[in-house]
Amino acid sequence: MSLLSFKLNEKLYLRDPQHTQLGQNIIKKSIEMIDKMGFEQFTFKKLAEQIESTEASIYRYFENKHHLLLYLISWYWNWMEYRIELSTSGIKDAAEKLRICLRILAEEKKIDPTFEFVNEAALSRIVISELDKAYLTKDVDDLNKDGLYGGFKSFCKKVAAIAQEVCPSYPFTSSLISSVALIANHQVFFSNHLPSLSSLPKDNPYEKLYEFMESIVFLSLTPSTK
Amino acid sequence: MSLLSFKLNEKLYLRDPQHTQLGQNIIKKSIEMIDKMGFEQFTFKKLAEQIESTEASIYRYFENKHHLLLYLISWYWNWMEYRIELSTSGIKDAAEKLRICLRILAEEKKIDPTFEFVNEAALSRIVISELDKAYLTKDVDDLNKDGLYGGFKSFCKKVAAIAQEVCPSYPFTSSLISSVALIANHQVFFSNHLPSLSSLPKDNPYEKLYEFMESIVFLSLTPSTK
DNA sequence: GCAAATATAATAGCGATACTATCATATTCA
DNA sequence: TGAATATGATAGTATCGCTATTATATTTGC
């Protein structure tokens, strides 16, 4: 069992996967598989084969594969929020806090040994390519009512609060932060696959990505020579 | 037949749907249906019923439903680019041109009578909720090699060229423009369905959306007090 | 105007997907 | 040890994505 685990919205799962061997296998292997083959190609049947279990058993943990994806994404944003809390806890200055948030958003994700059975590097690639699919669905409103987007919303809220502190008069804080959080993902994807849509270097976009995000955010929050 | 039609990449379709009655029905009805039920629920079988044709006949126009979606999205960005050309052709000042582009990106889309059998209002809702699904796929690289993302790329390139003119020294023009183009869509969706992620009013987000986008872009392109 | 080419319709079928249901066998733990 | 619970094994259903075949319209070239 891990030392630390996140308390995720209970509607995300039927049985809590963090607490059993089978559940942990499901999480671990599904991250691997979705990363490799993409969410469309991924099925519970294939997953069952890989972990030497059965489709029916997996369905006892997750209502369907879309809920599993929401679970993983929610886990990811909880993890991101946790990291922001760790890194900003000692800091006083709001602008410095905000810079740390942007750093964390922009940087390449590495495996965090605090959490066994989660490969954060692979998970972050999943979030890059599947986040929008999870959100932009016809049943947003139902899913949202059940709080299934809580992870991302909570993350954005926390960062937005810091941004608000930096510039209380800026009128678009929520939009700015949610936009920048998505941009971080899109631009990594573009730099890699559709380079004409990006100004970031393909081999290592992360440093420039930070500069790009930092400039957007701080120019917006710094009422210059008005 | 329409007076005007766009020359879309030939790999998007098997038979050009703009040139036949059945083809036009496919376009017209698929826009309606995808708008109503979402891309996931939409199938060629259901479409065939609606237009009183057969699944097999539709497969003679489009390889599969993903290609049909790419076709619609490509059409949309061609239309957007065409509108930008119309609206900026007489203008000299680059900054003013760029503002017009942002206006067009941010505004609510209305039906354009120039193009029969395309409901641009519905199509723009499709682009809002399905654009990322079309791009963020495991076979991006193949699709991109065939030029299937040409519409969006060409649109961004055109706007980026104007932005570059406004500020030749800005290092992230491509990233800025592609980001803003996506933001326009996301923020409309968020203001409607996930309002805590947005600062825009739910009932009519468009005016504020423009202000938001304008401020991001022009603050970035205007090296203030450096 | 007629034959040849082509487009569409009608129907069937295949393998895979997303799930549900049932029953048997482990495992846990009171 | 016995009762509850978790998992495995297996089967089944409706739909999806797509292909194939054959028949019937419709267009086009001569």
C-alpha cells in the first residue's frame, strides 16, 4: 500500500482501486496501456488480459472506461495541486508563488516515487492528449453535477486565488488560469506533432513553454503603463 | 449548387460531397446530427436513416466518420480564413487587421447564406466541442502528413503573419495565435458548462471573450516598459 | 437513342466493442 | 468454521465500424 493516497470523488469509481491489489493493477496497467495505444484503442477486455483478470472484475471497479479516464485525470490534478502546495507552502510573495505554479505546469513530468502504481510521466502524456476528450462531452453537465471534474477545477481555483492576489483588479483571472493550464498541454503536443502551430523547440519545449506562459500571465496581471 | 465552394484537401474525402445532392445531404445532415447528439453518438447508420440513404453509400464519400469530422472542421477553418480575408483586405494597419481577426474568432457564429447546406452556427458548436478530439489522436502524424489539418494550420499561419507584423521581435507568435484560437473555443464552452473555469458571463460571453483575447494578444505584442 | 459506365440502394455479414448476467470458486475476517 | 465478500470463468446481447454482393437507377459518350 502506498504511504500517501488522494481522496478522490467517490462517484469516480464503484470500488476504490487504491485499496486492493487488483485495483492498483488496474490503475497501473491502464496508465501504461492508454499511454501506449491511446484511449480509443484501449478496452477493458485488453486490460483484463494484461493484468490476468477478467472484464467483469474491472467493471466492478469502474462503471466504464470513460469513468476510469476521469479517475486518472482527477488523480493527476490532485497530484499537481499537492505539488503546488508543497512547493509554495513556505513562500510569502504571491508573484513568486504564481511563478512556481507555472513552473510546475510547464515542466516535464517525472515519476514521483511517493506514489507507487502511478507512472506520472505516462499519466501526464495521457492528460495532454485525452483531457479535452474527457471534458468536451455531451454529458458534461451530468458529470459536472456529480463533481467528476473536481480535480481540475480545484487546481485552477487554487492557482487563480494566487493570481488574484497578484493583481486583484484583473477581471479575467479564472479564464486566464484555465487557459494557461490547457495551453501548457496543447503546446507540448503541438511542438511535438504539429510544429507549425507552435514556437517551441521540438526536442525540449519545456523551458520556452515556461517563458511563454510566464509572459502571458504576468503581462496580463501587471497593469503596465496605463 | 452553391455559388462558392472551398477547395478542400482531396484526402479528406473519397468522392467530393460538394458536387452531388447526396453529398450535400451528408454534409448538411451530419452537421445537424453531430451538433445535437455529439460525435460519439453519431454514426453513419443513423445518418443514412435520416437522409434516407444507406450506410454503404455514405462510405463511398468518406472513409469513416473521423474523416467526415476532419472534413467539417477543415471546412470551418477555410470559412474563417475566407472571412478574415474579406474583412481585412482593405486594411493597412497590422494592429487593426489583427483586432479584426480576434473579433471574428471571438464572435458568435451566425449562418452565412453564401454557403447553402452548411449551418455555420451549428458547425461552430461542433468545432468548439470536437476540435481537440480530431487533433489529439494517436495517428496525428499520419493525418498531418496527408495534410488533413490544413484548414486550421493555414488559418493560424495567416493570423500569425499579421501578428508578426505587429511585433516582429515577439518570439512566440505561432504559439500565441494557436493558443488564442483554441482559447476562444474553450472559454465559450467553459462559460456555458463549467463556469468556475471562466470569467465570462454565461448568457453572452462573446464581448468579454474578445476583451480577454485582445488583452492577452496585445499585451504580449506590445513590449511595454522594457 | 442506346449501350456503357457510374452512382446509389438493398441486404447481409463479420469481428470487435461496451456492457450485463450467472454461477462457481477463492479469500478474508468475525 | 462459517458467512460475507472478491474474483474468476463463461456466456450472451445490442451496437458499431466496416466490407462485400447484387440489383437497380441515372448519367454520359457515341
